[in-house]
Amino acid sequence: MEKTLDIIPVTEWGFFTLPRPMVIAGPCSAETEEQVLETARGLASWGIHMFRAGIWKPRTHPGCFEGVGAPGLKWLKKVKEETGMFVCTEVANEKHVYECLKYGVDMLWVGARTTANPFLMQEIADALRDTDVPVLVKNPINPDIDLWIGALERLNRAGVRKLGVIHRGFSTISSKPYRNAPGWQIAIELRTRYPNLPFFADPSHMGGDRKYLQELSQRAMDLGLEGLMIESHCNPAAALSDAKQQLVPADLRTLIESLLIREKDSGDKEYREGIEQLRSRIDYIDEDLLKELGARMEVSRKIGAYKRDHNVAILQTARWEVVMAAMKEKARIYGLSEKFIDDVFNAIHEESIRTQNEVLEASREA
Ligand code: PEP
Ligand code: MN
């Protein structure tokens, strides 16, 4: 039985308004006071209300720029005073939380590496007890929806009701062409389980390159997510972290204004929004299917070469019968008919045999 989360609607937090997307923007890292203020001014000039900047940076390798630390919080305070924007930053332990509370940071987010750690999540939740600060929780780096939900539950039990999530993709063996595999089906699953949970996407860390920001942002909007967290820097080429994925404020404006937003309305429009979202889910699943089929054929090619090297015949009917029987058994669990499985897997098998033959032919010709 799913536990519910007790959440205050995002429109009541005082930062974000409709229409979508609700945008959180700012540099990966706060580097200098000038860089922070110049970026903030650029964003505030066209209506961004929530500024982000990393103060403590979780870096893969030691010796990389690990953030300016607590002194950077003063710069965020200046952003508030000068531009009237709200500000947010990443916290990874209770000390970070206390520092942020001291400097009046308006909102916090928990990074992907921290969400994956229940000890730290509990520590952060305890530090936030009896406060009113909103928290957005990024997905854990590994595609584990329960770990994500567990982090949300810890915060919610500590009384954090201004709670939301940021989908930034997952670290997997192959995430190409992106830095992190989108795994949209996990976002869809979470959205389905908690329809009232405010949902942001982070196309910057998902894509890892500014050339993917547009398509990933549009996908997030097509799925009906509320908002976007995007990295923006006044001089991306000189950024001390994530230089490749940051945009100058003016380019971010162009990107946001180019997004096609289908808002909920009434009657037919509502239907169209629903059908669009369902279709885009189908598109993502189909893309995954293609990727998996490609990977499967790659293995077939290897099997072809292996059999050839060991002088073994390609067609092994006994093995295929066992595979098919197991598939049909499993198919029932997924609500798929035997006939469908027969059709699909026989087609796959045929192609696999053809692929293995190709390998054989090629080495005969060689
Ligand atoms: C960030 O937002 O700068 C960050 C470190 O992101 P993530 O936790 O998604 O890697
Ligand atoms: Mn970053």
C-alpha cells in the first residue's frame, strides 16, 4: 500500500506562477560575486524569478573546483537584494542546511548523489524539522524509484510539505547520446503514483551538452511536468564546472520562448493534451525498444562469430524452443498474449539467424 505524501501545491509556495514552465535558472556553480550577479541580472531582466547556483559542488574527482562554500551565500543574498529574485542551492548534509537557513536561502535542492544516501537524507530531514523551506529532491543517480520515494518520505515525515522533485536522468552503462540516461518511464511512474508532486526536469545534467537542451525541455513539457531547472552562466566557456551544458541568459530566453506548451483547458483541448502526453510516452518506449533491439542484434553478431570459431551450426532449435516457452510463461505476467509473443519473437529470432548467417558469409568471403 503506497503511502501518500502531504504536499502544499507549488503555486502556493510564493515563487512560481503559471503558465508553465516554471523556470529555475542560474550557473552550475557560484564562482565569483561578479559572475553570480551578472548572470542573475541577465535572467531577472526577462522574468526569471528563481535563481540557482551551486555553493558546495559534488565532483567526481578530487582537485576539481568543489564550490566556493559558505562565502558564496552572501552573493546569493545580494542577488535577492539587487534583483528581487528568490534563490536556491544544493544541500548535501546538515551543515549545508544550517548555513542556508542562516543566510535566508529561499529553497533547497538535494543532489542526485545525496538522494541515494538514506543516512544523509535523514540528517537533512532532521535539520529541516520545524522550518518552512521548500525542498526539491533530484532523482538518485541509479534508476531506483524506491530510493527516490524514500528520500521524499523522510523529508515529508520531518514536516517538509513544500516538496517537489527534479528529474535529471540516471547514470547507466550506456546513456548515449546524453550525459545521463533520461529514463522518462521512471518519471512517468513517479508522476502516476504522486500526481500532486511538483515535477521539474533538469535537461542540463540529463543532456550534458547545450545542444540537447531544447529537445529534452520540450519532452519534459510534453509529459506535462511543471517546470525546468536549467544551468545558465554569463560566460559559459569560462565556467569552472559543466561549461559544455550552460547557456547565456539571452539564449536561455530564446529556448524557453520556443517551447510548445500545451496547457490544460476544457473539452477538446483537454483531450488533446491527454492524447499528446500518452503519445509521447509511447514514443519514448518505442525509442527504448529500438535501442534494446539494436543491442540484441549486436549480441547475435557476437554469437555468430563465436559459433563460427567453434565450428558450431547456427540454428539451435532445441534452445529456441526453451526460450520461447519461458517467454510465453513470462508474457502472461505482463498481460501479453501468446500469439503476440509468438509473432514478435519469431520475427526477432529470424532476424537474429539472418544476422549470424551474415557473419558467416562475411568470413567465407574474406
Ligand atoms: C547540479 O545541479 O549542479 C548538480 C550537481 O546536479 P546533480 O545532482 O543532478 O548531478
Ligand atoms: Mn552542474
